[in-house]
Amino acid sequence: MSVHRFSTTQVLPLSLEAAWEFFSTPRNLTRITPPEMNFRILTPDLPDETYAGQIIAYTLTPVAGIRSGWITEITHVKAPHFFVDEQRKGPYRMWHHQHHFRAHKSGTEMTDIVHYEIPLGKLGDALNALYIRNRINGIFEHRRKVLEQLFPQK
């Protein structure tokens, strides 16, 4: 079994503060997740801003129509520069997602770094090579397109 790494960077025409406000609001994840994933937040009374120690429960359909529960903990927050979410329960053996934001001449540069491990040992590694890595890339590509529509370049 291997720990895999995925990263992507996007520049948004937003101030650092505006980018932070959007991405540190947990409910906005629904807006940028592909609709076929049927993403639904289960945590009642979710606050408007992310904080260290926050637990967020949701359901989604990550693969082949199979519904899955997922529990995330926000483990680190340094506003407005980064936060980290880690899967506590869900489809991955391990999921560690860093969200970084920095001022850029065109707005804010947002970088996501995901380290993840698939269960099932070598079979999981094979599934990653055949499908999962491409699926993760597709999820982030969907997000990129949605963000370009929400925040068009001026």
C-alpha cells in the first residue's frame, strides 16, 4: 500500500480575504462538488467558518453509485493562509487535504495538496492507477470550472 499525492493550483481574481471567506465556509463545498457525487452535509447547525477541531459529517457517492459516509476533522487553521482537513471515517484508508492561499498579483493563488491511501493494499494501488487518481483529478477539474464561473477574470 502506498500513500499517493495529488496537487493542483488555481489563481482566483479575489482578494486573499475574500478567497478565505469562501473556502473556509464549509457549506460552500456543496457548490463546488460535482453534482453526480450527491454531496450532502449531515452536520446540523454548521457554523459559517472553519475552525480547528471542527467535525463535519456528510454523505456522497464517490464511485459507481455507491453511497458513502464521510467524517472530516479540520485539524489545522491559520487564517487566511491555510487549513487542513483529515478524513476520520470514510472510503479512504487515509485522506489529508491541505488548502493553501497566498496573495498573487492577479488575486489569490489557491493550492490544494492531498495525500491519500486506498485500502486493499496492492489492489488499492492498482485501483488508484486505473480509476481513483483520475476521479480525484476530475473532481478538482469540476471545481476549477465552477470557480471560474463563480469568479470570472475581469
